[in-house]
Amino acid sequence: MFKLRWLLNLRLHLLAFRRWYLVRLYGMDLHPTCGISLKAVLDLNNPRGVHVGAYSYIAFDAVIFAHDMTRGLRTDTFIGERCFIGARSLIMPGIRVGDGSIVGAGSVVTRDVPPGSIVAGNPARVLRSGICTTRGGCIKGAGYLAQDDGWLAEAERHVAAR
């Protein structure tokens, strides 16, 4: 039990350190409560163009671009609040993912995503609109993260205060 807790603690410290150096050294706009997988790729050619909102989560192997070398384009890419970006998704430069949206795994997002919608596919298309999400992009009422537990809210306030 002690080893498991130690490994979990190490992982949380690694994630916090990664967020710290992406914000401090590269100048990315990452909210303190956002979650980014260790294997997620954020654009380092235009790091100031990456913006991730509060309580959003970016899964493993997801790629967020803020530049396009073929067109010589450097632009801002925005991920809203309470969003989930699925594994191995590509968010192209200049895209805005609206608040409370979910991007399915393996999607290639080439157009703006409206708030409160689920998109998936290549190119990504809107599958459902009018959804309501909670922390980490969980659909309200689905799973333990979607419940409004006091201990989870207290932990988020503690993380945001750092």
C-alpha cells in the first residue's frame, strides 16, 4: 500500500512540475486546475499560442498545434473550461474548443467546436449539442468526477490556491 501511494504521489508531482515548466519556461497559458497527460504534446514552436481553461483534461498522445509551417502561420489555439480532449486527437492551429465540449479519441479538429458539444471523426463533426460537463470534461451525472462531492471541490480549491 505504501509503494502504491508513493508512486501516485510521484506521478502527481511530475504532472505539477510539467505544468510549471510549460507555464514558466515556455509561457503557455495553462490554468492551474487543468490536467495534461505526460504523453500529451503541446506546441513548442509557438508556446504562447496554447491556452487551456480551468478543469479541462488533455489525454495521452493528443496534439495541440498553434503554428503551421507550410502557411507560415502562428496563431492562438484555445481549449475552453471543463473540456476533454481524447487520446490521439489533433487540434489544428487557430481552433477554439468551446466551454464544456468533448473531443473524441483520434479526432482531427479542423473547425471551431461550439460550446457544450461532442465532436469526433476525421474531420471532426458535431455528434451532439447541448451537453453539460463538469470537471475534466465528464458529462454531468456520469462517473464519480461528475458528482459534486465536497472533498473533490476542496481538493480543487487547494490546487487552485497554489
